[in-house]
Amino acid sequence: MDILTDGGDLLQDRDYTIAIDRSATMTQTDSNSGLTLQAILQDATLAFVTQCEQFDFDGITLYFYSDTFDRFDRVTSTEVAKRFRDYPPSGRSYLAKPLRDAIDLYFNRRRLGLAKPNGETIFVLTGSIPQDIAEVRKTIIAASNQITSDEELAIEIVQIGDDPRLRELLLNLDNDLQKMGAAFDICDTVTLDQIDRETLSEVLIAAIVD
């Protein structure tokens, strides 16, 4: 794919946010690679930030979440390793609050006329089942009912590791939200292994138009 001609215009003039799972589950070892989920996650985060900053020149919004969350604005790829050192895995996975914060920030910018013309993509990189999965669903559905097209706001959840229970939950988010009242299908899910078989640029585009 030529990213500048095949859908690349959708990636320009767009903001990117990445939320990173820092729960204690990240200390577990992936059965396929023999690496910890933490190591896989850090490499994946660097790849995503490096790709996104080609289109979002003022830096990426980065969240680290477990029992609580922290947000960092205007993050570049040079800062990723330090952020991971500062936030070792601990606690359990609570995704709804950081996801809601990211969505609220987008709608606040839109209201003030500060949102970029092509909207926003929010990536969630996770290897654990959120303790608040019902609130995650409600948050995504509410966001979908505040937009005018499915390309305006995209949420891509990337599974790290091979937990089959997590995969089933993510597929439900991917396939069933409109049945639950979402106006648009703004949530897509993918495993990191699937991304290995295609370029990150294609994944960025798929998050918007899939």
C-alpha cells in the first residue's frame, strides 16, 4: 500500500491517542514468544507511536492505566522507554475512565473548534480483561451517538498475548455494539499477531474505515 495515495489522506489532520495496559497481568509470559507481555507491549507501543507521529506532528496523547490512570500530552517516540520505566505493571485493568477521558478531550476540542478536520483515533493496547468491561461498552456506545460519521472517531483495541477470554470479549465489542444501541460501529479489534502480517499504516487506515 502506498500510504500517501491509498487512504493516506484519512490519516492526515487527525489526532492520535494511545492507552497502554499497565496492570499486573503484563508481567506474565506469552506462551508463543516466551517474552513477557510487558516486553511485547513496549515494543508495540514504540511502533505505534513512531507510526502515528508521522501524521500527528504535535505529538501523541499517551495514557497508562491499571487501577488508576495517568495522561501524557504531546509524547514522541523518544519518550516511550522512559514512560515504561516510570510505570511498572501493577494492579488490575480499569479501562473505562481513561477511555472516557480521551473521548471527552476530543469532544471538548471539537466544541471549541480545536479538533483536527479528520477527527481522532484512539488505540488501546491491552493484554488483560478490563474489570469494568460493561462501562467500557457504555462509554463507546455513548461516544458513537455523539458523532455524525463513523470516520470521525475510531477506537482500535489491540490484544497483546493470546488470552482466549479476552479475545472473545473484544470480538463482542467489535461486532455487537450497534445491536446494543451504538449509532456507528466505531470500535475495531485486532490481535498483535494479525498486525504482524500487515503494515501498521494499513492498520491505522482500517481503524478508521473498517
